[in-house]
Amino acid sequence: TTQSSDPHVTGSTGNRRMSNRKMGATVFVQPLDLVKNRMQLSGQGTKAREYKTSFHALFSILKNEGVGGIYTGLSAGLLRQATYTTTRLGIYTILFEKMTGADGRPPNFLLKALIGMTAGATGAFVGTPAEVALIRMTADGRLPADQRRGYSNVFNALARITREEGITTLWRGCIPTMARAVVVNAAQLASYSQSKQALLDSGYFGDDILCHFCASMISGLVTTAASMPVDIVKTRIQNMRMIDGKPEYKNGLEVLMRVIRAEGFFSLWKGFTPYYARLGPHTVLTFIFLEQMNRAYKTYVLDR
């Protein structure tokens, strides 16, 4: 097997380690996920929002549900990372190595982007059941006691969803979930490349860590803005209930239209702050690591 310099291609052992790190990080970002989900569901179907801002949401959750409340759904978050990240990295590794030339030269930028989007979409499909459980568990605390689903953990959630609503419900919202993964991968790669080039062309930056940091921060903002409308569609569909035997929403387009009509166009970006706080650092670390690995590959492999 060709040894690649790409930071995403680490082999099976590296993939397991990366998955473990992602799961460890989930412990820290779970409150951000919970606040984002609550913000996206706030004011559903009406202009009267439960939370004014993300900080208001966080303080309200702490006040009403305690410190433990901000970690509701942690088991689902861990399972999501275990399924999504492992699958995504595994698919990326296989495709990357198959596309690597016989001389060890990695695929070009566009091919890597296509591989990343394919791997992201596949991982998102595999991780959708855990995503459905996560959305429902994090949303439960905002409901009156008699309307809560009351899942005790992710496995209880998956078992009850299968028993009460059918196994296909576990993949409810898989299309917007996969679309979000594709948008995130495409937006990250394209916006980072464009931002870096613009910074270099300005004459104020060299091709160094400062430039990479600034470009990746811009990329994080662009990626967050581009993917949030898809994310709110995913959240609402996965949390919806059956009303008189009919689903609350027919499809993602109806979600978008109803949110815009009832809550305003900019409601598509509710929860922007916690979403960016979660995605921004990930984008920065990803591209700084990528640049350093590419530089090492050029220095120690191509230039020899």
C-alpha cells in the first residue's frame, strides 16, 4: 500500500486513533451541539422564539435543567462520531490510496475534493441513526414533561424508534444529512483555497502558519454559513412528529419554505454562534495540519 502524506489517510490504526480523538472532543463540544439544536428548533412554526440568543439558550438550559442538562444526548454524540468518523476516514483512505499514482504522487485538488465529498456523504448515511437519536435527545428538554420522549440513552432511543416508528425512521433526514456533509467538504476546500490565494495576492501574507490560520478562519465562516440552512432542515425533519398520522413536513423544501414564511429568512442561520464555535477550530486545525504535511511531503519526498 502506498504511504500517503495526506493527513486524512492514516491507515486503519490511524483511523481508529482519529476516531478516538473525535469521540474525546465530543465530550467538550456536546454543549455546543445541544445549544445549536435548541436554537434551530426555537420558535418552530411561530415568530415567538424560546431563546433570544445562543447565550440565552445556554443559560436557560443550565438554569432549568442543570449542568447535566447540557450533556443530554452525549451517548448519541459519541455513537455518531464512532460511526460517521470511522466510516468517513475509512472510505477516504481506500479511495485516496486507489487514486494515488504508482510514483506515490497524491490525487490533485479536485479529485481530493470529490473523494472527500463521497466519503463524507457515505459516513453521514451510516451515522444518520445516531444523528436522529442525538437530535431527539437534545430537543427533549424544551418540551413539556408529558410530551417528552424520555430516551435514557442512545441504544434505548434506537430500540424505541425502531419498535414504535419502524426501522426506516432511523434514516429519517438522511438526504439533508448527506447533503450537509457534501456542502461542508466542498465549502471548506473551495473557500480555504480561494481565501489563501487572496491573502497571498494581497502582499501582506507569506505562505506560513499565519496565512493558513487566517484562511482557515475565513473558510470556517463560509462553511458555517453555507451549511446551516441544510442543517436546520436536517434538525427539523429528524425531530418531527406524526400529526394525525401524517408527518409534520413532507420534505426538506417544505421545511425551508415554512421556516422562511413563519420565522423569517435569517432564521435559517439560527444557532450560528455555537455551530461556528464547533466547526471553526476544526477547520483551522485541519488545514494547518494539512499544510504542514504537504510541506513535509514536498521537502522530504518530492525534492529528493
